[in-house]
Amino acid sequence: MFYVYVLQSLKDDKLYTGFTNNLQKRILKHNLGKVFSTKSRQPLKLIYVEICLNQKDAKQKEKYLKTGSGKTLIKQRLKYYFKDYYK
């Protein structure tokens, strides 16, 4: 299985989207500063996950979630999370 995930930086509130076949290991790497793109944005919190049965589907979903429409989808799906988070 493959996981498409969204992390939120608790330092600057920005979102990071990625995919992996080992979610726990990947999040640990992010929070240990071993991922270049999130190294300076720790700590990171997992806020969204989708499971895909194959890598191509996960890659396609990750690519979509990084677009404007994909970011809008995440904000709609997590509407109440963001509403409560920014109180």
C-alpha cells in the first residue's frame, strides 16, 4: 500500500504533501530533519492521509493535491480542522 499525506508545519503553518509506502518511517524522517524540503519547518504534524493500492495512483494523487484545485480540496476536507486550529 501507498500513502498520500499532508503535513502541517507547526513553525509556519505551511502544508507539505508527499507519498510513501511506509508512513511512520517517512514522518519520522521529516521530523528528524532528514527531508530537505521540510528540514527547516519542524515540527510537523500529520493532518491528512489517503491510502492507494499502487504507486502510480499515489503519485498521481500527490501531484493533484499540490495543484491549486488540490489545495482547495484539502482545505474543504479539513474545513473544521482549520476552523478550530486558527481560533
